Amino acid sequence: MADVVSPAKRSQMMSGIRGVNTRPEVAVRKLLFGLGYRFRLHRRDLPGSPDIVMPGRKVAVFVQGCFWHRHQPCRYFKVPATRREFWQTKLEANAGRDQLSVARLKELGWRTLWVWECALRDSVTRASLPAVLRSWIEGDEEFGEVGATPAHLPGQHQAVVRR
């Protein structure tokens, strides 16, 4: 299946995708700051360059885009119909790097939290997000994920923390 836009237009569209200071990332930072947490941003000396880092607590937070990091099952993740092999390879590599970063952070004694983009898109989930973030940060879990419950699962529209 051919792309529906020209190569020049696709290049322009792709160049507009930011890796840092995205809307979801800024939203999580504002929530954390409002809860009284202080943090550093984009520590390149840590595996995966976490979006938000709380050095005193040894907490690394990644704000993950559901598409770019293969959040499954999520309504915001779908492999594109065009160039499927390219996209599957690319997205699998992203997910592999994510897993490696989490493992390396754990080896260094860091706790890691992933906040998925879908948790910020759903209004009910977004409302419970401050409590969920505080609970995880104050807890002792080594890894957690915060995302909206997929619509086809029971208990939809609530923040979910997976360990």
C-alpha cells in the first residue's frame, strides 16, 4: 500500500515529532511539581535518558508515547498499514531499548516508572493520576506503569499501575 502523502510532506511531518518536552511530558512534570516533588530533566548520564529524575529517591520516570513504545493493548497503538515491516522493526527496536534501559537502571539501584500517553488522554484517568503517581513514588516497587485501562477490559477509565 502506497503512502497517502508525498515523501517531502511525510518528512516534514516526521521532523515535527519531538523527543523531549512533549505535551504529555510537560503535563506529568506539572503534576509532580504541584504535588511538591522536585526533579531533574533528561539525565543523559543514565540509561535511556529518563524524562524526569528524582536523584534523592533514585526514581526515573519515562513518559512514553503509546505508538512509539508499543503500548499494548492500547487504542493509541497500531502498526501503520504502509511499510509494515519497517515500522514493526523500528517499534520492536524501541521496545527493546526500553527494556534494556529499565534493566540497566535497576542494576544501578534506580526505580523506574513509565507513564503512558493514554493515561493523560483519558479525562477520568487523568483525574486520578496525581494520587497514583504519589502512591508509586512513595512506595517501594522497582518498576511500574501507569496507563488507562483499555476499553474492552473491566474497570475501564481508571489509572492502572502494572508492576
